[in-house]
Amino acid sequence: MAHTDDDEIDDLLERFIVEADLAGRWLEQHFMPPRLMFWRQKLDFSRESLAKLAPVIAETLASNTPGALEEVARRVAQYLGETIQAHARSFWQRTDDRFELRIERASGRVDVLPIAEPIARLILAVRSGDPKAADLLGEVFDDAVRDGAPPVAR
């Protein structure tokens, strides 16, 4: 059967979702050595774990490798989305070449979070040395899960 443009979009979204499911593990393997894991520095899909991602961005920026920053930013965005999904009913979607998180509220309202936007704000905050950079993703998380419908059981 021939692929259509919609099939390609679905394939890209499916690949993104599979990769997102593993984003936390990837970040741990690349940025949290086993000696830190012993001290419970692992990513556990909690709000608190999101603060551990600002140093990951800082380390990547320090290496001055654009390709690495792009990959790390994607994984951080995926981890943020997966963390939100663990606390509120939300689903990945793709529109206009952007990956987004569709968040369902208890009221029935649906909000869409373009997942790249908070990551871009995080990168700018880290780059400028903003002391509140570590709290930025936690604030995004709070807004995303506020009044959220219960998450889908995995």
C-alpha cells in the first residue's frame, strides 16, 4: 500500500512517542553517572525531577555542540511531556510540523502545549544565567497539570 502524507505524519509522531517513552532513561545514561544514581539523582517523572534538567542544558551549552543541544533539547522536551502525562490526562499530537501535548482538563476543556516553547525558554534562561532556570519546567508542569483530568493508566 502506498504511503500518504498523513501516514508520514503518523510515522513521525509514532517514532517521537516511542523515543519520548525512553527519554528519561536516555538522559540518565548520558548525564547522570552511576555514582549520582546511588544518591537517588534519577529521573522519576516527578515535578522535582524537572529541576535536574537545567544542569543538563547547561552542560550541553558548555560543550558548544549545536547538534548535541538539539538532541538534548528534544529529549528534555519529551521527558517534560512524559512527566505531565504521568500526572494529567494528556496525549502527544503533531500539527504544523510541531509536536504538542494535548492536555484534557477535568472541566472538559482541552489545552495544547507546544512542547518546544518551554524548552526554548529554559535554554535562554540557562544561557543568560537566570537563577530561576531550574524552576522554569516546574512552573510549566504546574500550569499543565492544574485542573487536569486523571492520567491514563499505563
